[in-house]
Amino acid sequence: MTITESMRPTPAEIRAYRAENPKLRERDIAAQLGISEAALVAAECGLTAIRIESSANRFLERAEELGEVLALTRNESAVHEKVGLYENVKQGHAATLVLGSEIDLRVFPGAWEHGFAVTKTDAKGEVRRSLQFFDKWGNAVHKVHLRPASNLAAYEKLVEDLRLDDQSQDFIADPGAPANDDVTDDSVDTAELRDRWSKLTDTHQFPGMLRKLKVGRRRALHSIGDDFAWRLDTASVETMMRSAAETALPIMCFVGTRGVIQIHSGPVVKIGTMGPWLNVMDETFHLHLRTDHITELWAVRKPTADGHVTSVEGLDAKGEMIIQFFGKRKEGSSERAEWRSLAEGLPRLKTVVAA
């Protein structure tokens, strides 16, 4: 079957194309069809998918009932998976926290626009159930996959309670494009940036500082000076991960969408590569990172009330954050010396000086 680019495929055409390409990942199928991932899921409504309320807070107040699940947050270049419970939820209007021992999230409910409960049977005949949430453009913000130890009855009751009357198979994404917050001109007041940066007392103040100055993250990193940020060789991300694994150094790994930032805190053990993918395959934490998508890798110093902390940050070609790493620490504690030494010792980007 050929899908013409001049027409948006119908739900039936989407399902047919999907059936003809059973080994392709959902995101790849959606990309090939020129549709959002949410449109791909919506085409299955009445078959393998059910439209549900997209309210992040309504879901999160019930999520612990599901028991052990797999939480998945991904962007174009990184997939972050954690096995555990949705526990210790602190709800808010603009931001909600999930502070479980394994599942640790910063949730931004305003970005959650569409929800689906999905039931699939895989090639081995095993039934896979999940809850999937998307933004207004149809991009996935967060997914929850049931595991053998999950509470199936609680899942079914949750789906029943959140089920919408509208079970349409059509999905039309918001016509506007997601904004890239990076500044494209050169109007950066470096003196003011450095003054505000130097006066930070908490890493959580950093995004707000950039918004107030109307400076994108990439532009800020390029402008601030190498006493606060310096470029690393992009291969340094694998060097850092393998060094952390070899020394059992606990780290924090952040991967986010517009609706969720998902965090791993602890050691990493099983590190491997497959093509461009750098993978962590530990018992409760899986990470899949497209290292070839990291256009810029930075080591960044941010002042806090407990001394400066150091992060390793990977940006894509658009200047958007792919992944971010810190040494594991508690609020009120200084940065681990081992992490600081590791981050500061990573190979820097080699610059070629013209003759």
C-alpha cells in the first residue's frame, strides 16, 4: 500500500500500513506516514486502544494502585525506563512531583492533552497493557507499561473510570509547531547573564533565569565563559557512563519531554553499545541513548547554597536538551568529589586553530 504525501492517511490506511510493517517501531511508522504517534494510537480506538482522560494529576492520584510498573519517558534521542511504584506524589497545578524510591518524576500537567489505554498482543502471544499520554501535537509525553507483578484489576478499574465518551479514531494535531526556546540572534547581555548565573543558589533556579533573560540554553552555554561551561568531546558521554559503572559511582540521569522529566538516581552497572545506541540494561533502569544525535556535549557549573554542582548536558542539532547527568546528591549536601573529578576530567572538544 502506498500512502501519498498529499493526503493525511485515514485510520484504516494507518492500520493497514502498520499491519504490513509489524517489526517497525511505532515512532518510525508514524514518521514514515507523516503523522503523530498519537494519531497512530488513535487509529486503533475501538480495537486495541481506548481514549481516556489526559489529566496528569487525576492519573497520578491513582497510579500507586497499579503496583509495580515500568515508567517510560523518551524524546527523539533518548529512552528512559524505570521499574517501580508511583509513590509519594506531591500534586501541584503547574508542576507535580513523584518522589518514589525508583520512579522519580517532575510532571508538568499543562502539557498532557491526550490519553489512551492500549492493549496489544505481541508475537509471542503475550498481552501488553499500557497507558500512554501525549501533548497537543501528538508527541508522547509519558507512558506506563504494566508488568507481571502489576495490579491488573486496578488497571482495568482506572481505565473504566477515565474512559471518555469520545472514542474517535481520528486525531488532528495542533496546527502550530512546538517552539524551540533557544535564541537565534546574538542579543545576549553576557555581563548580566554572568551576574545572575553567579548568584544562583539552587539548580532549579536555572531555567527561570534563562526565561527572565530570554536566553536559550545553548546560547547561554556559548556565552557564559569556560569558568561556568565548557564543550566536551561528544564521545565523553560514553566515557563518563563507563567510568561511573566501573567505580560504582551513583549518578543522576535526566530525560525529559514537555510534560515530564524522568530521573534515575543511583549506580549504573550494565553498559553496552549497539550501533549508535549507548545502553544501560540494569534491573530497574534502562537507558537507550542515540549518541550520534548529540551535537554538543557540555560540562556545566551551577552555583548553589551548598557549593557549585557540575552537570554533563547533551544537546541536539536544534539546541534542545537530550539528556543531563549529575552526581547523585541530596539537597543540603555538597557535590560528590568523585563526580566532580570525573566530570572535570572528561575529554574536552578539540578545537582546530587555523594556520
